[in-house]
Amino acid sequence: MLRALAVDDERPTLEELVYLLNADPRIGAAEGASDATEALRRINRALESGPDGPDAIDVVFLDIQMPGLDGLDLARLLTGFARPPLVVFVTAHEDFAVQAFDLDAVDYVLKPVRRERLAEAVRRAAEQRGATPPAPRIPVHEPDPDHITVELGGVARFVPVDDITHVEAQGDYARLHTDKGSHLVRIPLATLEERWRARGFVRIHRRHLVALRHIGELRLDAGTVSVLVGTEELQVSRRHARELRDLLMRRP
């Protein structure tokens, strides 16, 4: 069973997170720390105790924006230890996902925290730590070329590829954007670019892949190029601008 440490400077949020963690049967014990400095002291004690010691910690559920030492700073410090605990980021901000996964985060949970979404993060941590046998995974093959499988709270959903307006790289993950929301999948952007090229997806930037049919406008302003996808304006790199312009001109 996992031993967990939750870190958040907002007391009500911290208490709720500790409560939800202790309610999960895969968590043997969960405790809280109100800032990164307190958490670092607790983690140092855990590392001195050893992986099987009474003070050991297997996984840290870590907020990002905190006064003083923030969550990303703490995670970077942990990478210097020989056997650091796993890290799950729990934050209200999507903007730090790339940095989080660059630090080998197990998961990235957005606030407000839903019980089923937190349970999925615990499952991933348990699998990685070897605390429980791996749960059945979604097959790596897609049910058909017109859909992509996404996982939400342990439930597999099949998103039509035609509904995806654009894709954003987030480390080893990709965020699929649709008119109804977004989904994070553990597939590199380059893989999706190759898979969906014949379906009209084109790279416009090292971080963005866009469906041509969802581009509403091509904008030129003082030498910069951007496209309007729904209500979102995305920058086009110089490297991809000419190809994109040619493709749009030939589009029916």
C-alpha cells in the first residue's frame, strides 16, 4: 500500500486532498504539509528512514503555485535523490503540464479535484511503484481509424478524430482539443502527426498540430503568421508558414 504526502498551502484544499487519499484502499497512510519547505523536511526524514522504514513516502501529491519554494522547484530538488518518491502534481493551472512531465511526473491532476480523477492518479502511482498488480490497460490499438481512445477516471472513451480541432504537445503527452473540451493522451505529437497526416492534420509549430478543416482564418501581421481555430489564435512558425499557406490555398 502506498504512503502518501499531500502538499498544498491552502488548508481546506489540503485537508480535502488528505481525506480523499486516505479513503482510497491503495493508500496505506496519507499526511499533509502546508508548504514545500515543510514537505522537503518530511521527505528528507523519509529518505533517511529508507524505502521500507516507518517514515517512508512513496508518492507526493504536489501543488505548484505556493509561496516561497514552489512545487516545480521541489520536484527538481527531488530528482537529485537516489530514490525519490513519485510525484503527482495537483494544480488549478494547465500551463505547467510540459514542465511537470519533463520532471517525470506520474500524473497531472487539475483542481477542483474529482474523486475518480484522483483515483486514476493513485492507480498510476501504484502501478509504477509496483504496489499492486497493474490494472487492465486500454489496448494500444485504436478501435478504428476514425477514433482515438482517451482515458478519464479509469473509463475509456472514444473521441472522433474529426472532432479534434488541434493538438498541443505537452512533453511526452499530447492534449487533444475539441469544441467540447480537451483530453490528455500519452502519445507524442510526432506520432499523431504521422498518423493523421492523411486526415488533413498539419504541423504549424513545434508544439501544435492543426486540422485544416477547422482553420477559420489565416492572419498576417507585421511578418508574423497565425491561424484562428475556433476562438483560439495559434502562432505559425516561419518554418511551416509557406507549406500551410499553400495547403489552405488548395483546400476546397
